[in-house]
Amino acid sequence: MARRPANRTAELKAKGNSSAAKIDNIVRSISSASLIEPMSIWRARETKQWSQSPDRYRLIAEKMLQQGEPLLAFDVVTEGLSLTHATARL
């Protein structure tokens, strides 16, 4: 049974208090089959933690692009570039 986005967002916010490694694992493990997962992760992000790793922004933006959402991906990349010492890949 599919999870509701609100439940997923709450779960991710709870996980937001955990280590950065767990955040990276969540981002890397999302399937490309649904836009719900990357959107839930994006909405539940802790900007301070995310700003420590440009890869988080890159991975979420790539998932959004795979789902045909270039404007959402643009928002992700824009924040990533403004908050991190971004790599050329971002």
C-alpha cells in the first residue's frame, strides 16, 4: 500500500534529526518511479544539514528531472548553489 505524502514527510522530518549519513542513504535509495518520494524529501529537508553536501541537492534534482519536473529541479539546484561550496556537477 502506498504511503501518503504527509506521513512520509513527517517520517523524514523525524529522520532529519539523525545523522547526515542516514539522509544520504534516504536520498540515494528513492526510486525513480514516483515524484512523491523526492518531493517529500525536499519538503522535509533541514537546510543546515543539507548545506553540508551538494550531492544531496544533485541527487534530488536528478530524480526530479527524471520525472519531467525541470522547474522543481531548478529550485533544488538554485538552493544548493546558494548554500554550498558547490561542485561543477551540481
